[in-house]
Amino acid sequence: MIEATKIIIAGGGTGGHIFPAIAIANALKLHQPNIQILFVGAKGKMEMEKIPQAGYEIKGLDIAGFNRSSLIKNIGLPFKLIKSFIQVRSIFKQFKPHAVVGVGGYSTFPVLKYAQAKSIPTFIHESNSFAGKANRMLGKNATKIFVATSGMEQFFTKDKIFISGNPVRKSIVENSITKQEALKFFNLREEKKTVLVIGGSLGAKSINQAIAMQINEFAKNNLQLIWQTGKLTADEYLAIAKGKSNIWCNHFINTMEMAYAAADIVISRAGAMAVAELCISAKPVVFVPFPFAAEDHQTANAKVLVNKQAALMIQDNEVKEKLVETVFELAKNDEKMQSMRTNIASLAIKNADEIIASEILKNIK
């Protein structure tokens, strides 16, 4: 009897790492139904809840990242790192993986570093257009590095790079909801253009403040709004939007496929997954990169699209002055909107999960 392939997938911390990891795992199972997959994450992080919900086993490491805001909080970091390597050694001893995949997040480094020391094939998925430090270090001994866009030779050895795109949720890739159905869902009108505002699950303060300041101007410009405020200050913005028939407002959108189907223009942060979903949804977008993202990777993500005339970008510190006016101008320019739709759609990769899974299995001895 042939032994089942065993793969460890390490990483997490945010949905931008977790959901691609689950997509890769699902694609691996499609290729090899008897494959054994074990996730390794950081204790106390989002992956410890989300991975079991997706039907996979996960082991947690006692590890944390470097705290940039408080150096004193980093005192215990070397001890946590040593402990995590001991935990990794134990996991490898029990599971005996044939390959390891790192998707980013605290647990990626000790797991891939240990695998490389044991000459086990390692694969990295770098979702951003600016590679993180840990991935750059791990990339030197990786078997293959999957990236979202071209131009990553500045971070990784050219012959190890494989442009795969970022795996996106099936509900977005296979979205067949009509605009009419989506607008009905949000109780909005078909004859008006719709602006979708998404700042992430916690919300984007600068974006929310700019929208709130000019909330009445949307109706004057014959526009309607789907506004995901995020959880932190939702009550304040829900009160502002109350009673306005051209605005749907809530702290979170559970059915993003509906929101994308309804939207004519999107205002968004520029995390890797948001970018990938917007390429597939083919929507004109105004990006406001989160300025405190590690190594300013959101600006790098947005610039890739801006340079290809596939998106617009406004810096966070210019949002109050420029954001709403930019959206109003774009809404009046149908030709520019169509051009942006065409350009952003050309960057979409809809089967990234299958591409990555196939390439991993091809490179395991």
C-alpha cells in the first residue's frame, strides 16, 4: 500500500493568510483525496478557530511576533522562539511531513526553518507585492516561492519564483449573482450607481471619517452606498446613516459576493486578498493603503494596479481632502470606469489554489 502524502501548512494571524491556506489545502485534497494535512499556527490567533471550522486539524505554537511599539514586550521573545522550535520538533516527529507550506504569520518561520534544516521540501506563498523579512530569509532555501505578481525578483531567486496569484474564496470566484439580485438584497435602487466601502473587519478610521463628513453629498450626486464600517466605531456611523434610503450600513458584510455584485465603484484598503478579490470581481477601485502595514506592503500592492491603469490610489493622510471627490469624479466618467474594469479584470487569476497545489505535489519526491 502506497503511503499517503503528508503536508504541514504553517501560518495565519489574519484572514489574508488563513483563507488562502484553507483554499490550498482544499485544492491539495482534490488532487489527492487521501492526502493528510496538518496546520500549525500561533496559539491565541484567529487560525486556531478558523482552521477547525474548515475541517482541518491544527497544532498551536507558543510564539509571538516582534512588537514594534513596545520594545520591553519583546523580552520574552527569544524564549518563545526556542520553545516554538521544541514544539515544532515534536510535531515533525509525530507527523513526519513530506513537505511544508508557509503562508505567512508568526508560525511560518520556525516551521519552515526546521523543515529546511531537515531537508524537507518547503514552499512559500507570498501574497503581497513587497515580501516580508521572514519570507525573504526562508526563500533562500525554499523549493518554490509562489507569488501574486511579477517583479518579485528583488526579493527571491528568479528560478524559484512561480507566479500563481492569490487563492480566493470560491464564493467570489464562482459568483453568479446578478446586479439586480444584489441591489434588492441591500434594498437599493437599480437606476443609481453604487459605491461599496470596505475597510476590513475592524474598520478603516480615515475612510469612515471621510464618508461620514460628506454623507449627504452622495444623494446629491445621485449615488448610493454600501458601507461596511468595521466593529470599532460602528454605532457612531450607523446613527449617521440611519433613515437615509440611499445608504446600507453595517459593521460587517457576511456575503461579500453580494456586495461585489452590487458595486459600481469600490473604496478599499489594499491588503493582498482584497486586491485579489477585486481583480476577480473586476470593479473600478480607489485604494487607500493602510499606512502602518509591515514594510508598507499595502502601498506596494496598490501601486502594481495603479501602474497598469487598473486602479486609483489615495494616501491615508490625504483621504479627508481627496477621497469622496475622487469617487464622485470617477462615477461621472463611464469611459474611465470601463477602462479600469477591463484593466483590473486582466490581472485576475481565478485558479491560484489549483495551480499552487499542483506545483507542490509535482515537486515532492
